Amino acid sequence: MSDHPIEPFRIKAVEPIRLLTRGEREQRLTDAGFNVFNLKAEDVYIDLLTDSGTGAMSQRQWGGLLQGDESYAGCRNYYHLQEVVQDITGYPHVIPTHQGRSAEHMLFTLLLEKGDYVVSNTHFDTTRANVLYRGAIPIDLPDPSCTDVTADHPFKGNLDCERFEELIQSKPGRVKVCVLTITNNSVGGQPVSVTNVKQVAEICKRHDIRLMFDCARFAENAWFVSQREHDQSGRSLKEIAQTIFSYGDGCWMSSKKDGLANIGGFVAVRDDELAERVREMMVVIEGFPTYGGLAGRDLEAVARGLEEVLTAEYLEYRTGQVEWLGESLSEAGAQIVRPIGGHAVFIDAGAMYPHIPPHQFPGQTLTVGFYREGGIRTVEIGSIMFGGTDPETGKQMQAPHEFVRLAIPRRVYTATHLQLVVDAYRRLYAARERASGFAIEYQSRFLRHFTARLRELPSRESETVGR
Ligand code: F0G
């Protein structure tokens, strides 16, 4: 296994964190109904719930906050952001939003009618929710290589072009938008190749379908392309990103990821009329189109983040750190999604706890275990998140996998922190046969994972493990 990459920065401001005692952690779990979304963040030691908005900004970004121009209209930070986004994407119209999902909401409200189809390599949850909200139908067509979650394939984020063509044939004229999520979060932060982008773009052009990128992690995608796609190696990361965007009609971004900022997003498009309509809608729901629900200083942080993110020093360290964690967990016994993605490690909790059936939520067993063992917060991506009753059909839904995601905030945790995560996992793995599942005591109708309260089922043996 490779060494942990060396951080290409030193630490200038620190935020104290504290590990509660085991007894305190037990109490917090009980109070939270065994749902880590209900924990207070200050009770968490290492927070791997998400990589979204949780990163550390650079001194250049912090410096930029003082340069915030808080004018209502036309602030200078908007023009800076516009210039940076135009340079990377080539799209002339740049409209800031307060985060990714508000961009999705506006775009899909304008682009979709009831019964339209949207095809994606995989819709992220909020993207899917916004498509459904319009009465349209989101279809995921991920590359067939991702059905085998442990098989190494360089571009598991790709869209399956064959099935895309078939769908277009079977629903003539009804597929309106194609979304390429780069990287493809829901299948494990896997990249999309330039070759796939070209093929998808060609299909879209032939059938008059708009091609949009959901580009929250476009820089991590560019890094993987530079490492894995032979005819792209030797090109700069910015050139690779520019090439990818050149095939599309537009994009939206949650700048809380590869924008290296704590809040922000934008829409960027070629189409003059669509841009005009987004701007009209902005005024009603987000704010004047040059600030998009953000302060001038936030726009500056995003502009500077986007200028920093496409550097090899940063991306090599970033993806190397995630890889180090994945390989270390794998060595400690975990079955993980491979290849290791750009922003997170996904552990197969179903494989770890074969005695816990999906309806007793093995992913939750591991999630609760991580908090118990090390004050570590992760997230279940399994039958709590995707199971339950379909509100439309009343049918029981089944999650395809019982995963736990460990998402790594950018530039926040050191090798020592992540070693602690591996050590906690080692203890959980040693005690896996004695672990028990959960039952839901309360759940909401939609997105139950955020609010559910659970009860721990009696374990086979009552003894606890670890410190
Ligand atoms: N698209 C992708 C691919 C995302 O991963 C997210 C958020 C969004 C859109 C929505 O952006 O949060 O700014 O409104 N993903 C976070 C996560 C929440 O944890 O993966 P947002």
C-alpha cells in the first residue's frame, strides 16, 4: 500500500475537536435515536458525513473574503467569478446560485414538462427530486461495469450509450435533457471519460437533446482522466476540463465541493434565451442575478477556489488521501467499492454483516459502530436511505447495496485522523459477528434517512468492544 500523501499545505488556523468518552457517546446515540443526522456536530470527533461545504479554504480565499463587494447589483466579485467560470467551461452566461440544488430547481422548472424524460449516468438525490418535482421521469443509465462494485474499471462513472439509444428509440421525442454527473457521486465518485462525453454528446446532438453537466466534482474528474485516459495524458487539467465542457450545452455546479468553498453554486449555459429565463426566475427566488443568494465575499471565495482546484499538487494529494483511506480499510478487512473514488470511500456493510438482513440495516450497524468506537460520523447509503415504501406505488423499495460512505472533507483531516478511522474499523471488523441490526421506530414520508429514529435490536452477545 502506498504511503499517505504529503499535505501540500501547512496549517494556519485550527479548530479544536474533542473525543467524548465512550459513555457520553452512548448517551448521544440514544438521544439521537441512533441516527447520526440528529447528532450535534460538536459531539463528533471526525466528521465524514459529507465532503460538501466542509472543506478548509486557503489563505487566498480567506483574503478574498475581505475583498467582498457587497453591492446589490454588479459587484466586482461577480465579474471575477464570471471570468473564471467562462474560462473553464467556455459557457458565456454565468449565473450564481446559493448552492447546487437551487440551480437544479430553476433549470428543470424551465426545461421540463410533465412526462418528459431525463437521462443521466446517475442522478444525484437532489437532482432526481427536482426532476420528479416537475412531474418528469429521471432514468439512470450507468455504465454496466458498475454492477460489479469491486471490479476495477477506470471509468465506472460513464453513461451506457447503448441503453441511451434504446431509450430514445422507445420514447421518441420525449428525452429532453441528458445529465452527466462528473464525477458520478452515487456510484462511488467514479469518473466519466472524455471518450464517453464525446459519444454521449454525439447522441444528444443527433436527437436534439440538451447535454448538461452536474459538475460538482469536475476537477477530481479531470484528474482521473489525466491519469487513466491515454490520449489525454500530458494535457493540463484545465485543458481536460475545458474539453469536457466543450461538448455540452451548459452545466450547474454545487461549489461546495470542487469550488473549495463552504457555500455557493452556479448555472452556466450557452443558450441566450435559457439564461434570460433563469435570470428572470432568479429575481423571484434567489436574488438579483449577479449575487444569486450569496454575499459578495462568498462569490470571491468560489472564484478563487475554482482558480486553485485544477492544480496537480492539490488533486494528487486529494485523490491520494481518499485512496490511502480506502486501501487501509481494505487491508483491515473492508470490502470497498473499487476503484476508490475521488471524494469518498464506500464500504459494503452487507458483506461485513451477512447475518444482518437489509431490513435490519447493516449499513446503520456500521454507521453507529463508527460513532461508538471513535466518535466518527459516516453515512448509511443503503436500505434506510433508499428502502421503505414508495409514496407513489405503495410498494416496498429495496436498496441495491448496503453501503456506508466515508466522505473526506477537502484539506481538513491529516493522516493521523484517518489512521484513527482505520483503527476504529479494525475493532469493528474484529467484533463483526456479534453486531446487531436496527428497527425503525419513527420515519417521515419522504427522505426518511434524515429524520428517522431507530431502535437497536438485541445483539447475539452483549459484550462491547474496544476502548
Ligand atoms: N449534484 C451532486 C453530484 C452532488 O453531490 C450534490 C450534493 C448536489 C448536486 C447538490 O448540491 O448540496 O449544493 O445543493 N451532494 C452532497 C453530498 C450533499 O453529500 O454528496 P447542494
